[in-house]
Amino acid sequence: MNTTTAALSHRDRAVLRAVAAGRCEISTTSNALVVDGLPFSDQFTGPRLTEAGLIAAVKGAGPARLTPSGHAILEAA
């Protein structure tokens, strides 16, 4: 999947900023996100950003991290 800055919603970019700030955890089984300790209500954002190669789990379930592509998208925005 090829995601460009224009294809990302404001919500997607907000999630990327939250991941960059260390405020997100991600499940490796469903790619569900937890932001600031609360389940993220948009169940499709985590899998979509993971599939696009913008975020990933560090190791197993735990803190989400930006991939190099995720960093590039944030810098370009």
C-alpha cells in the first residue's frame, strides 16, 4: 500500500504525532491502538497505518513506534 501525505486524514496525522510523542501502544494481533491509556475508537486506523508501513510495534504488544516512512510523512506535513 502506498500512502502519501495527501491521502492521510487529519486523524491519521494526529495518531502519527501521538505515536511520535510516545503516547500510543499497539497490539500485534489486531494492530488495535491505545492512546493515553484509552482504547482508540477508530478500529481501522491502527491496521491502516501499520499496513501502510507508517507505524509498528516495538516488540510484541507494547509501545507503537514510527517507521522511517512515518517520520518522513510527519516531517513533510
